[in-house]
Amino acid sequence: MLNLAPVTTMLAVADLDRARRFYEDKLGLEPLGASPDGAMRYRCSNAVIALLPRPGARPAEHTALSFEVDDIEKELSELEAKGVVFEDYDLPELHTVDHVCVLGSEKAAWFRDSEGNYLCLHQELH
């Protein structure tokens, strides 16, 4: 019954202290504590994010996490006020306006964490 199992997303980070400052100070996540393998864990709704210290860790080249939000513009503005820098794209298949792209039935905006991983905010359009 994996569809009912709690899920933990593991993100390898080169500098755990730097990553903790980003996830706690900029994203506002509260730590659950460290796991036996040294990962710092954070609860997000029904999932857990674990920052796993790994020397020489390389950032994911794809969206590693996507946070579903009710008001993307409000969340984007609040994160920018904390120093989060959002990406802008002008590609044939991906074009942002004020950092936001409309993709079919959702809006999305991407930013990088302190380790270079791509994170996303997305909002379902109704």
C-alpha cells in the first residue's frame, strides 16, 4: 500500500549549514530534527524533505521539489522579500512574465536553493 505510505524527498547538499539557513530562514520550514544518517528533516504537509549532507553533492538538473500554493504571486512576493531569487525564461516552450509561466492548467515559478537545486511554486488554475 505505497499509495498510503509517508514520503520523504532526499536532497543531497554539499553544505548542510548553508542549506539549513536557506530552508529555515528563506522558506520558513521548521526542522523536525536530524535522522541517524545526518539528514536534517522538515515536514511539508504530508511529506518530509530531508537535506542529506554529501561532500561534492551536485544539484539536480531538474525540478527537485514543487510546492503547490493557493496564490503564487503572494508566495513569490513573500519569498522575494526574504531574498529568494526567481528564474526567468524566454524559450519557445517556456516563457515567464514576472517570473511566472502559465502551463496549461497551472502557473509555475522556479528558483534555486542555496545548493543550486531547482525548486518550484505551482498553482492549479480552476
